[in-house]
Amino acid sequence: MTSIAISSSFLPPGNTLRRLMIQVIIALVPGTLAYAWHFGSGVIINIVLAVLFALALEAGILKLRARPVMPHLSDFSAVVAAWLFALCLPMHSPWWLVLVGISFAMIAGKHLYGGLGFNPFNPAMVGYVALLISFPREMTSWYLPASVAGETLSLTDALRYSFGNIDINQFDALSSATPLDQIKTAIGQNISISEIRSSPVFGEYGGKGWEWISFWWFIGGLWLLLTRTIRWHIPVALLGGVLGMALVFYLANPEIYSSPLFHLLSGAVVIGAFFIATDPVTAATTDMGRLVYGLLIGLLIYIIRVWGSYPDGVAFSILLANMCVPLIDYYSQPRVYGEK
Amino acid sequence: MIKLTRFHGGLHLAGHKAESRAHGLQQATIPERLFLPIRQHIGECNKPLVEPGDRVLKGQIIAANPSLICAAVHAPSSGTVSAIGDYPVAHPSGQPDTCIVIDVDGKDEAAEPDLPDPRQLTPDAMMERICRAGIVGLGGATFPTSPKLSRGKASGIDTLIINGVECEPYITCDDILMRHYSAEVLRGTGYLQQILHPTNTLIAIEDNKPEAIAEISRALAQTPLTNTDVIPVPTIYPSGGEKQLIHILTGKEVPRGQLAFDIGLFCQNVGTCVAITRALEKDEALISRVVTISGDNINAPGNWETRLGTPINHLIELAGGYRHAAGANLVMGGPMMGFSLSGHQVPIVKASNCIMVMCEETAPHTSGYHDECIRCSKCTEVCPAQLLPQQLYWHARAKNWERTREYHLSDCIECGCCSTVCPSQIPLVQYYRAAKSEIQATQKAQLKSDRARARFEFREQRLLLKKQKAEERRRLKREALQKKHDKSGASKPISDPVLAALARVKARKKSLQEDSQ
């Protein structure tokens, strides 16, 4: 928030931060609904909790920082960050996990740097990575989709789970490692891709359920492109990076390297490409820079997935690329009018 | 037909031109008092040539400067100079400036014109008359036309571009001028051709002005002008910017640090053409211009041929007054490049193409609040200079002038596209203007202190040299004396009296011994 004298342009504003954020929220809806369809209502509970916590935190911090509260709350940037953060969590997470993660995201990821516009790292990813490192057990208890387990937690059970009134072991039959995790473990045990792919958690191309969620993220991403909320450079370069790497290794040895489509449709690649890496505050700003930035994330995702110790690497890749943004921006300045 | 090129960025804006062009061209009455700022152009400042109490005639020069880059100010009507002093003027800073105040006598009496046939004049004589008439570029830049012409003539011009694009919303003064003074526009074009000898001439008009295109084309068919074409250009802001128009028409870019005539191009606004015609044919100085008055808080938007120095409130009265009584936001220039005025006393000057009268609440940026930059780069997408506005903003706010230079702040044409699309409603251009003037001030101060230091160092050097010379002289003198002294000492025998006495005693003893033997 800055106060300065009146100047041009004197036309009414055509675009507002709030309108941009609402576009992102609209684009998140189909994927979120698909998520809930396949894995139960836990994800909705996570989102609602995260959004409420985020708004409360944002209001409190703004008050402490003596900044106007309403203008900042009503730009919905906290809602978007919280929503994206909640989507990274396992579908059934205790409320305190959500609170710890979103607190870290809002305080350390956003406001310690000066709030919206000044944070070098994607706040949602900061919160998620903090949890992943601090609470590895809670952050890796994933559940099977309805199409495999035959059922998901009912809304009441999911709520009771979130608020700690239910024994976790009761649902052991429903919990399972994610497909990416299973592939990672299997490769470590010298089991070939074709063998592991016969497990019921795998669908046509990616993990069962997951591939459909990715598809709906993709549709949401197209909406963002059509409404010009984001531009094509980052998603295309990022997906290109993942697909390119995956294709090369898959062609070299399909028994130990998964297919490009599997990589595309598993984990957080699509949502990362369209929704997270495109966060304008933390991404590169020039066209060329965005291509480099997207490609860098794509390569890092593949490297971390295949040779790193984590099953998925979207969050780490984005944070690492965030670090490179000032450098990328500086060296990718476009040619100015009249410059040879 | 030439092939048009698309420039980078730009915006499709709602034109809002119909409001002000409905009534055609109206003649504004002359107010009782005219306020003439002595600074109405880019370049050296004028000095008043009249004193309070002097009677002036219409067209008489009242302020001038012998410098080349300068345009004189003339009395727009006859009357008496009543005061010279600081009055509100149209400047983004809101600071008052020196104005000559004329109490108009209503006779509108002009000096006897000197009327040679302009077709017989040499280019130099033509430029001299254009200079005397105080003509500046009326498209907004207000650069004196005469020095621009002589530089252009010296560089050799291939293509003459007559700019009737008028791309900014609300403004229709050039549109109306082209429709009412088409013959004068074209005769002025002819005089420019007579001076510059271009191979071809392009008259560019944005395609949202079909009447102006038709009228100029019709008038062109009746003139003897050759190799001259009317080119409708697509409506996209800021196609009327000189560099953008050059890019559209020729596909060329003016290299950084150079001007259009360095690559054989010369742009002139249609209004300037009319002023040139009047100066050459009728010996009329630039004392009036067409001004658009528009916006959502004026009763009768329109175009008025207005004497320079007319206070804006006079024009507002002519245009039916404010629509909503409470609080108006006055802007000189269009909604994209204009700036807020300090009050309604501000006079019309050579640069005043448009006065926007807006309701206070409809003007954005008035709350003094804007969100922070989220680096979305929408500004980069629309920037016609292909700059990185969000980086410039960042460094301008941090007052990191070195970085703003690296990001080519000086190439910003202040078109306002970035401010318009910014989702955080940051008045980016305001930041750039502030940064530019601060850099200029710093450079001026730097230049001054550099000059002072150089002078001081020179003085020190000079004194040191003087001292060294004096010392050298003294040394030489001492040495010369020493030498002289040494020389005389060597020729003389030992002059010690004791030794001499001893010698004498010795000699006597010797002679005594010799005598006794």
C-alpha cells in the first residue's frame, strides 16, 4: 500500500487483483471437485480450514503491521494461497497440521518479507515443504481412491478425523502410498515398471483417480490461459521439461523409467504447471525468463522424482527456481525499441 | 498501398470520441484577460519583451529568446499588459510560472502583415518565418518547429509523415481540424515538402476517423501534391506516438539515442501544418489552437478554436459548465498521458490539445491507495517501448537511478499503457516521471559540482604552476649569482691577510738571507 499524488491514466481500471484471484479460484473448482469425487470430502475440509486460518492470520498480521486490513483481505490472494496449500496436503489431515502449515506459509512465506508482492518464495510451497520436513509421517499418509477401495471416508468420519476424535488405525485398509511413491519403492527393489503397473492403484496412464484430477487441473489451466490470467510460457516450458526428460529416459529403458504420460498425470505436475509455478510474484517476469524458469522447474521435477529421495519434487523444484528468478530476470531482458 | 507493421504492445481502448466531435468546430470568444506563460515549448526559456502598461497588438512578440531551440510567445489579441508575474500554469508539478497578463481591449487589432508569396520563398526564409511565428509541434511535444526543420533538412529526408492519428481517447481536436481545415493541412504539407524535398509523403490517420480520411483524401485530389498518400492506420493506442507511427508505416525503428531524421524520416502533426500555412500565407503567429473539452463532468463536450492564454474556466463556461456541481478533476491532455491541473485558472497553451473535465469520484488513483506490484508483467505485454515497467517501478521506488538507467527509463514514452492495465492500479507513469525529473535534477547538480570542481582544480593547478615558476625563477637567479661569484673568486689570488703577511715575512727573510750571503 503506497500513497502518492494523482496521475494518469485517468481511465477506470480494467483489471484488479481481486478479479485475477477470482479467475484462479474459478479455475481451481473443477479439479477440486474431481479430487473430492475420487478421494472423498477430506480435501474440502482441508481447503475450508486452510482458507479460514489464512484469512484470520492475514487479518491479524496486517493489524500488527498497521496496514489496512479489508483492502488486502478482499484481494483474495490469501484464499488462493491457502487453497493451493490445502491441495498439497494428504486428503485426511488433522486440523493442527493445516494450521501449522498455513501459519508458516503466511508468516514466514509471505509477511516476513513484506506481504503480497515482496515474497521471493511461493508461500503455499513454503508451508507445504515446512510440513513435509517436520511431519513426514502425517505428510505421507495418503488414501486410496474410491475406484480402488470401493469407498471413501464419510463426511462425518472425515470431520472427526480432522478434529482428532477418531482412531487413525481404523482406516488402515483405505490408506496407501501414492502411485509415485510405489514406483519409487519398486524401482529401489529392482521391480520393473511393467510389474508394478499391474497394482490396482494404477489407472490407464497415471494413478487411478489422480489422472482424472490432473485432467481437470488441465481444464482449469486452459481457463486461466483463455482469460489471460496467466500466459503460456511457464506451463508449456514446465510440461515440456518434464515430458522431454521422461521421453528420453523412457525410450532408453522403459523397464526402469516410467512413461512421459505417467509423469504428466501423476502427482502435482499439472497443477504445478498452471497454478503454482505461474504465481506471478515469485516467477520470472520476462517471456524468455519464463521459458527458462518453467523449463528449470520441469527438469528439476524429473530429477528429484527419479534420482532424489522424494517421490514428487514439484514443491522443491518451484522453490529452487524461485531462488533463481532475480538472476533469470536480469539476464533475460528483452530488446528495447530501437536497440540493435 | 504500403504494407503496415504492428508495433509491440499497445491497447485497444474505448474511444469516447463521439461526445466531443458532435458539434464540429466552434470559435471560442476571447476572455477579458489572457495569461501567457513565457515557457510553452521544449528548449530555452523566453524572456519577456514587454512591460506592464505596454499596449500590444495581436500577433506581436511579447517574449522571446535569441537561442536556436526556442519559440517566441505572441500576444493573442490586442490590449494592455497589466502584469508580469507568477500565475498557475499547466505543469505536472503544479508549480506556478512566469506569465504575461494581457487585459484585452476587444479590438483584436493586428500589426500590418508582411505578405510575400510563400511559393517564391527560399527554404531558409520559410524557416525564418516559421521561427518568427513561434510555431512548435502541436501534437504534444511542443518542440520548436524551425530548428527541427533545419536539422531535418540537413540530414536529408526520404519520407515525410504527417501525423493525424490522434490515438488517445476523448481527444478529437486533430480530427475536427482535419475536417475543417483540410486545404490548409495540405498546403502546409506542401510547404514542408518545399523545405525538405522528401521522396514521398504519408498522411497517417487512424481508421476510427472515416470523415477526416474522406475529407483529406477529397482535398488531396484537388491539390498539385505528388507522391502523397493518405494512409488509414489501425486504431490501437499509442499508434500516434512518433516512434510507433514510424514503425507502423515503415517497419523501421528509430535507433536508440537517435532521432527520426537520422534515418531519413520527418514527422509533423496536422495542427502544425495548419500553423505553418497561416504563418507563411497570412504572416500569422501561433496565437490560437483547437482544444477538445470533454469528460463526464462537462455539459457540452466539443472542440473550440481558442486563443492561447485563455483560462480554462472560460472554456468550461462556453461548454455549458460542469454537469455535476461537486468537485471536478481537471486534466490537461488526454486520459492516458495528461496530468491533473492545479485549478481552473490555468491558461490554454500551445501544448493544450484537450481539457478533460471529470467527476472526482470517477477518476482512479484519487484515493491515494494502490496495491503492491505482483509482478504479473501485464505492463510488459503492453509496453510499446518494449521495456520492463514492473522492474522500472521497483528500481524507481527504491531510487536506484543506476538500475533505472540499465532498464532504459529514458526510453519510456509515458504513454500510460502500463498504468491502465495494472491490476494493482499502480500509477506507474507517475513514478517514472518523478524518477526522470529527479535524475535530471541530480545530473544538473552533478554537472554543476563537476564544473565547480574542475574550476577549482584548474585554479589550484594554475597557482601551483605559478608557484613552481616563481621558485624556478628564484633558483635560476640564485644559481646565476653563485656562478658569477664563483667565477670572480677563482681569478683572484688568496686574499687571506694572515697568509699574505706570512708570505711577506717569508719573502723578506729570504731576501735578507740572500743579501747576507
